[in-house]
Amino acid sequence: MTRVLDVKGLEGGYGSVQILYGIDMHVNEGEFVTIIGPNGCGKSTFIKTIFGIASYYTGDVEYRGQDISGWRTDQLVNHGIAYVPQVDNVFPSLSVKENLQMGGNTLSNSVLNERIERSIDMFTDLRSREYDLAASLSGGERQMLAISRALISDPKFLLLDEPTAALSPLYQQQIIERIDSLREGGITILIVEQNARLSLARSDRGYIMANGKIVHSGDAQNILTDPEIGEYFLGSTGH
């Protein structure tokens, strides 16, 4: 099985503040992998470090066999990696269509328009909102727009930071279902998620982080049904 992401001994943080301590993790081609853990454990910092936003200290990060340790964000995008942040992930003063255009400002008009159509076909809720300001969208619609914009670069590997945060249960379900459906288009998924049960139910494998380290990994269904893990990391409501 081809490894899309292979991380060994990753350490990182923000400036001189270390958050990650020796992370080992991998994601295989076509997988949906979820990272869970308590608030402040380093989940978001991990994917930000991979994507060149947080500070990379040391460790090996390979993407499809190529060393990408410490690469800049633009280099990663050009190699087929996209990232959807949890907050500030749309331009509120721009229309939905303008937001999507911002996702491909280096593309020719014909290619850009084709990818915008493809993204809107995937998130049909946006079809009737193309010319509305992003500020007028609901939380769920904004998240759909943020993911759609990330898809404009035609990624093969998508990193998502808590895409269901602060959304209604209905939108949480819809967002996770749409993310899962992206695999049909050949996109591999790595997601950090607070609603652990919802995301793990769609995942192939899961990793649990605590205090900047991986403390458990395994088949997603096994994590969901393990009573010890459930008590400490999933909770009665899945948060």
C-alpha cells in the first residue's frame, strides 16, 4: 500500500514554544484518517507543522516518498497538498464565487472555471449562493466554501482542522459525509476532529494524541468500541 504521508520523529511548535514531541504517523493512499485527543494536545499544531504554518524543528516528513520536511506552504500546494483551517477560512467581504476564484488565481480562466463548477457540483448548497457575500453564509455553508476553495488547486491529499467545530449536528453530519465522498475523486484525507465519534465512524484508522505525543493508534472501529478509549477520549457525546 502506497504511503502518502510518512512522519517519523516530528518535533515542532510556535517559535521557541515546543508543542510536538517525536510524532510518528502515516497515511496510506485513499485513506480517511482521523486524529483525536483533548484540547491543547497538539492535534492542530501537527497538521499546521506539516503544512508549513507552525514551526518545524526536526524529524522526517515524506510525501509520496519525497522529503518535504520544513517545506513552504506554496511548495506543498504545488505538490498536491491542501489545507482547510478551522477559523478564518473564507474571505467574508468577497462573494462565494470570488472566494473560489481566490483558490486558483494562478490558473487559466478555462481551467479555473472548470474547477469552480466541479467544486460547486460537489457542494450543491453553494450553487444558489454564488453571488452572495461569504459573510452571509451559515457556519455550515462557510465550511463547505472553505473546502471547495481548497479543492480548486486539485489536491490529492487534504488536511482539515476541525471542520465541524461550532456547527449544528445536521451540518456536522453533512460535512463529514462530503469529506468522505472526496475519496471517490482520489483524495486522501487527514482530519483533526473534536467530534471524534462522527469522524471515526467514517475513518479507516485513527490516532490519539495527548501532550504533544501519539499515545494510541489503530483501526477506527476498534478505537470506537474500546471501552477504555471511550471513557477518556470519546466521551458520552463524542466531543
